[in-house]
Amino acid sequence: GQNIDQPTEMTATEGAIVQINCTYQTSGFNGLFWYQQHAGEAPTFLSYNVLDGLEEKGRFSSFLSRSKGYSYLLLKELQMKDSASYLCAALDSNYQLIWGAGTKLIIKP
Amino acid sequence: DAMVIQNPRYQVTQFGKPVTLSCSQTLNHNVMYWYQQKSSQAPKLLFHYYDKDFNNEADTPDNFQSRRPNTSFCFLDIRSPGLGDAAMYLCATSRAQGSTDTQYFGPGTRLTVL
């Protein structure tokens, strides 16, 4: 079956760095998305990786290893507004998004 | 600004009373999606349309139906809502089907069933 695993919850301190991991098993693979979702709101797009390596976009970076079925989202210089759920979603061979349940990130002052 | 709009943002209905949720988009995207998301769970795809071609996910209950009268609008009908249908309903769009195009989400409609 197809599956996405990511931690349920993480806690970090304002100003620090946090890495949110995601492992995936899909029928075929056409890339991996990260979305941010604040409580009670819709997911918003953060990043898309299809090639191995690190993609940096401001304070947020996303990494992909296709051979390991693994990705992570790296958030630097954490701000209180980064408190949200972070959803990992892999695109399978039919271009269907397979979603993880999300990692709830709690930022403490 | 081009966007995905959902109305209403909050909907309360009674057990068994039909309800319709609406979604519109100004992105001129070909594909529209309806997801159900319960608290702390992954979004679950209910339907998607490529233009007017309707695609029903295999495990979407018959209680849920959808209509897309034109490119801009899409509706989700819940014929007889049960307590288990209380959730956030998310509408999303993407430019093309069968591609790596990003899905863009509306703000969602939170459905409460009394």
C-alpha cells in the first residue's frame, strides 16, 4: 500500500532550527510537496522536490532522497507564526497526491 | 487576486438534512478537487474534475455527490449528513491533470452536524 509517515508533533524554541522528517512509500513517484496548515485554515504550498538534494527558499528548505524514500523540511530562525501543522504529500505514478497526517509544530518563546 | 473561494466558511446542519458546499476559482485551472479533512488527519480526496470529467474516488461514500456546472464553480452535496461527516471540507485547484502542478486550496468549510 501507499503510505506517508511523519511525526505527530514537535516542539521547538523561537529563533532555533527544526527539521521535520517524512518517509514515503508510493506506487511510483513524481515528486514530494510540503504544505503549511495553520489551525482551522487551508494548506498553503511551501515546496516541491522531485530531484535529490536540498532546495532553499528563505528560512525554509526542503530535502529529498529518492533512493531512501525520505524528505525533510528545515525551518530556520523560527518565529511564533511558524506554529502550524506541516503536511508532507507524495505524488504517485498516477499523479495522485498521497498525504501524510501532518506534523504539528509548537513554537515556544 | 486570483484565488480559490469557498462558501460558507462555517456550516451547521442537522443530522440527515442535505447540505451543499460551494467553491469557486479565478485561477482558470482545469482541475478541481474536493477533500475531507478531520482533525489531525490527512486530507482525504473525495472527488476531482478534469474540466467536466468527473472522477470519484473508490471509497467515497454514496452520500457525497459533486457538480461542476462550469470551469469556475464546483459544488459538494451531502445528501444525508451523519455525525461522522463533521469535518473541514477543502476545495483545491490545479492547472492540469496528470502533472506535477501544485494544488491551491481554498480556506475550507467547517461542517458541524447536530
